Amino acid sequence: MTEKPMEKTTSVKATETVKKVRPIVRGLYQRAHEAKEKGQFTAYTMTACQYEDILAAMDIVAIWTENYAGLAAAKRDAERFVLKAEADGYSNVICGYVRVGMGFDALRKELGGIPENAPDGGMAMPDMLLGCGCACDPRFKWYQALGHYMNVPTYSFDVIWPPVDADLDEVRDYYIRYQREQFRGLVDFLEQQTKKKLNHDRLWETIKLSDATWQKWWEVDQLRKAIPSPMPTEDHYNAMVPGFFCCGTQLALDFYQELYDEVKQRVDNKVGVIPEEKYRLLFGGGLAPWHTMWIFNYFETLGGVFVMENAYRVYDPVEVPSHVKDPLEYLAWRTFLRWIQRYDKAKKRSGLPTVERLLEYIADYSIDGVVTHASRSCRATTIGQIDWLRRLNEYTKVPTMQLISDIIDVRDYSEAQWKAQINAFVEAVDAHKKRAAR
């Protein structure tokens, strides 16, 4: 049985720049409503589908449905949407993001307008739905299922990457060619819907902006190796907003430059997240518990700071070959190179790029303990976690822990159980750290 939640569900942030994200989030949904009033095209879309530069170049206003679900959960206002989706026959183990989105659109159809007091004014009605095959099956099926509630053109875009044991020299051309064809198909669809041709010069501009943005964000995370930690994971889950949802804009690049400057100043002055940083923790996998983000602050009351995370991650910089002159081919190369990072390391050691990334973080960020979050409704980020932790233990002895709840649904969360588990874990981290110091 779920206990009565704390009044405050969001976390206390460490950096001033990150506190500026909340108005950006409100602006995302306000801009979509304004776009509808002006006759500008809008589209439901999803995170990390690699086509953000194209949408920006074609002035299509994105409505980020997964982010909206997280927003509703953070405000503890997801339940009415989740229950509506379940009443319409959708299982309670289907992705929490999907259930919020389906419930929202079901209620909008039923009520004839946006549900009353919907967070940040609700999502505007889209002109098109851009599904994506990256990460999980709901990203294909969700928008198709919305045909029950709206008559809007849908396009399913595919993002694929090779298996870890593939011969990359042998399969590279096929994967890049396939990905370029996917981008071309998407562009054809968008041009058909908007009656507007994609301007390649404009696309190159958004690509350059997004590349510079991701580079600067990556540089921020390099600063986070400092001891004490200048910026914690709870700040990251706000700082991700411009990079993922404003990609290809000057706003996003300016945000990360400002964040870099602030974090650099904190490093130079040895300003930490808490007065005494005892334990450096890694959020090693799974999505954030959006309904209970203050839990990161609870760790801090015990001396533990999450100094790095492995979810909604910034892409490491990649170098697309200079001979690539077509912007869609560039995007295909960039997508491929992003996904195959650490393949070579994985082949030589653990067999899993995710484990290699975690091992890098443990070494580079001086990690004392690893925590993952198993989400009842997110198979894509939960399946494999136990195997990751088992393989980690073959190469490092830092304590690990798996918390269990959901990304959205607070019914799957127990505050008392989590606190008891966290207290025991921190004791284990403390004992391990003392043994290692002998």
C-alpha cells in the first residue's frame, strides 16, 4: 500500500542555471499553443530520435509527449490520465509515459477540450504524429493507437544499430544507408504535410548548433569529475531539457555555456553540493523516478551525492568523416557513430557497451556506489539491469543497489521501503570505503 506522499516531490537543485529550466519547460507547451493559433505546424514527438535538427530546420514545433508525462508525474498529477488510459483498456504495465499520453488525449476527446488544470496548460493538438523505433516498441505503437482519439497523419521513423559482436567494417555502409533512407522518408512525409521543402542550408545551421550544444554539454559533465561534486544528478535531470527538447537552437547552446561557466566556477572554488561529501554515487541505469525526485536529496542527508548518471545522457562527441557533404547522410553517420561507442571495449571485456560506460564512470568520477532504478512499466531500461550489476561486480567491488517503482505511477512506490533500503545501502558503501582505505 502506498503511503501518503510528501508534499514536495521535486528535488532541491545545486546550480542557479538549472533553476532557469522550469520557465523553458513551460515555454515548450506555450509555444505549441501559440503555433496552433498562428497556423504553424506542430508534431507529437519523442526524445532522442535523431531527427530534432530536421524539425527545427522546417520550423515544426515539437510537442514532447514523454516529457509531458514526466512533468505530470513530478506535479503528482499523472493519476487521472493513467486511470483514464487503464479504463480504456490499456494495461497497467504499459509504459507510464504512454498511459499518461493516452489518458490525456482520451480525456481531451471526451471533454471536447484540454482537461481542466492540466500541467502547463496541457499539450496542444498536433498536426502530425512522429513515432520512433528507438529504444522500445511503445514508441512505434503509441501514436498509432492515438487513432482512437484523433485523426492525425502518423509517420513511424526507425533508428537502428548493429549488435555488439558485428563486424563494423562489414556492416557500416548498410546501417548508414538504411538510416539515411529513414531520414529521407521522414523529410518526404514532412514536406507533404507542410507543403514546404526542406532547406539544406537551414538544416546545416541547425546541425552545427546542435553539435556545438552537445559538445558544450559534454564539457559540463567532464567538470563533474571534480571532488567535491559541483553538480548532482538531480540537476542533470533538469539540465537535459534544452539539449533534448530545444536542440538546434541558440537557446540551448547559450544555456549550456552558462551552465559550464557556473560549474567551472564551482570547481575552481571547490564548492560542493553538500557541506561534507562522504560518498560519490552513480545513478547507473533506469529512468528517473519523476514522481519522487526529492529522493536524491534524501541520499544527500546521509552524505551521498549522485555525481553522474547513465540515463538521458549527453552523447559523447563523434567525428563524422569530412567527405560527407549531404546533411541527411551526415545525420545518418552521426547516429551510427553515437550508438557504436564502446563497442570495441565491450568486445574485449564485458560484452556490453553499457557496462563499459559504467566502468568508465566508476573510474573517472571516483564512484563509491551504484544505484539503478527498475521501472515496472519501462522494460527497455529495466531488462538487463541485474545482468549489468552482476557483470560490474566482476570488475569492481563497489556496492550496488536496485530500487524498484515506476517512472510515473506512484502506486508502485513505497517511501518507507525505499528509505530502509537506502539506509542499508549507504551503510554498505561506508563499510566498503573504509575497507578500501586500509
